[in-house]
Amino acid sequence: MSDDRPTIQQQIDEVLCCFLNIRSAVEAWQLAPEKHRSVETGACRSKLEPLEAAVRTLEWVRDNAEQLRQAHGAAASSRPAE
């Protein structure tokens, strides 16, 4: 049975793609607001900070995956058997 779940790196790439698309829309509106009136810049801007935080969190998980696995394994092995 194959595992179809996305990797951490795939998740990082997807969130970065969303971030870059939104940031580009905001920048386009700022450069020519009369041409991009349909862009809701307030709503777009409000998404940038949470997306940046999500990327940082996913990168931290990716970079510390081995330590997390070890900690999880240690915690699981110290639980009493039921």
C-alpha cells in the first residue's frame, strides 16, 4: 500500500506558492490600483503573515524531524502497556 500523503517539503512548497501568489496580487494592486480594483488587498494582506508563519513552522518540522521522531519513540516506549 503506497503512502499518498504529501511530504513536508511538498507542503512547504504549496504554502509558499500561495504566499507568493497573494503577495504578487497585493504588489500589482499597489503599482496600478486603477487596473486591479477586484483585488481585495486588505483580505490578501491579512493572509500573508499566517502563511509566513506556516512556512516557518513546516520548515522547523522538516529540519527537526529526526529529533521529533526520537522524542515520539521515547515517549511511546515509556507508556505503560494496557
